[in-house]
Amino acid sequence: MPRQASARRYWLFKSEPDSYSFAQLQADGRTFWHGVRNYQARNLLRDEIQVDDGVLFYHSNASPPALVGVAKVVRAGYPDATAFDPASDYHDPKSNPQDPTWFQVDIAPVQPFRRPLPLAELREMPELEGMVLLQKSRLSVQPVAPGQWRHLLASGGAKESW
DNA sequence: GCCAACGTTGGC
DNA sequence: GCCAACGTTGGC
């Protein structure tokens, strides 16, 4: 049974554009969001993030750091195989394939913001009071409240839905 | 490049 | 279980 539209949830994924940019996601059409090695983010990837959820794509360590586009979840959490690969930068020798520690989801691009929203500008928006990104948090996968989502899409000139 | 904030590790 | 030391993130 399909979920109610009201059950769709929203997330923010950070990526350094030098390693993986929104433009690259658009070129790829879809990607495996692998390499997350933080337990709080892992819990979201494994337990909370569902197909069709919305994703805000954030460029960290960029000039300026900014929200740059909208993506959607196309596959829910499953084990991150790079953890088992000794040749991978993300190899985790403590992770057991029988009981994986690290998870990933797949996302696909929806559309870029017509106007990227720099972090400094986000900090000025009263609508974003309490947003995880603006708190002292280094979480690379984090929740976004529905009101914040709507505000950000409107501000960035992106459509409400897909 | 600096460095503050944060998360993880490991000795005890 | 505490907490100091260490490594990483990420804005500036």
C-alpha cells in the first residue's frame, strides 16, 4: 500500500562538491549514498529514510557552502558494501557482512535550485529557527522539518513536489 | 591554512 | 563508565 503523501519525510545530505557535486548527481542520474561512517547518520539511513522521501543537497567545504538542489530517495537503506572492501577508502575492518554496521540509500536528482542558497543566507531566515544544519551539528545526513522544506524550496525557486 | 566543535577511541 | 587524547569536519 502506498504511503500517504503526509508521511513523506525530508532530509539534508551534505557533500563536498570536490568529491561529489549535485551536477555530478545530475550527470549520473542516480547514486549510492555510501561512505557514511557516523552512527547517528547510519541510524537514519538504515531505519528512517524511505523511498520517495525528499533530499536537500548541500555543498559543504565549498565557496560558499550552500544548498544547491533537490533530490529524492529511490532505494531505502541497505548495507554499504564499501565497508567490506579492503581496497576502498571507506573500508571498515570491524564491519561484518553477516551483521553490517554501515548502510546506504540511493538517491536521484529532482532539480537544481534556480538560486543556490548560501549558508550565510540560511542563517538570516527566521523560518529556519532550530534547523539542524544551523545548530552545532556535523551530521552529514540530517532531518528537515516539512515547514523548513517548503520554505527552502520556495526560496531556492524549486517546485514543491515531483 | 587555521582552529573550534564534535565524535570516537582507549587507558584506567 | 569516565574522560583525556586524538582525528575529522567544515566554516571562515
